[in-house]
Amino acid sequence: MAGLLFGALFFGTVTGLLYVTTLHLQQRLGLPPFEAALMTAPVSAGIAITSFSVRRQVVEKGPAGGDHGRGPAQPRRRAPLIRILRRKVSL
């Protein structure tokens, strides 16, 4: 339920932002409607591409990105910074 509410809030906000941005481009900056649409098209395309990517990750990992029913969540152990730096240097 929280995911549905978050999705509705997110897409409602983004849609409103794109609408106001295209109005600003047309009314304040004097761009024709087609040029204003071209200016906001990369944002729309990025959102669409990202939504497909995130959907695939949620299907693979589950909504919480988690354990798939393997018991209570355990904190992930992180490698010390020096190991990470050594790996990057050796590459």
C-alpha cells in the first residue's frame, strides 16, 4: 500500500513539474509549444527508462530488495575502506 501511495505521489509531482516547466518555457521564454516539448522530452524519456529498470530490479530482488523470506533482515557487512581502495588500485 505504501508503494502505491508513493508511486501516485511521485508521478503526480513529476507530471505537475513537467507541466509547469513547459508553461514556463512557452510563456516566459517565448518558445513555441513544439520546442518546449523537445526541451522536456529527455526528462520524460529518462523517467520512462528508469521505471522499466526499477521494475526489473523489484521483480528480481523483491520490494524491499531483501531476503526473500529467509528470516529477519541481517545487517550487511561492509568491507573496510582500505580493501575497497586496494581493489580499485589493483584494477
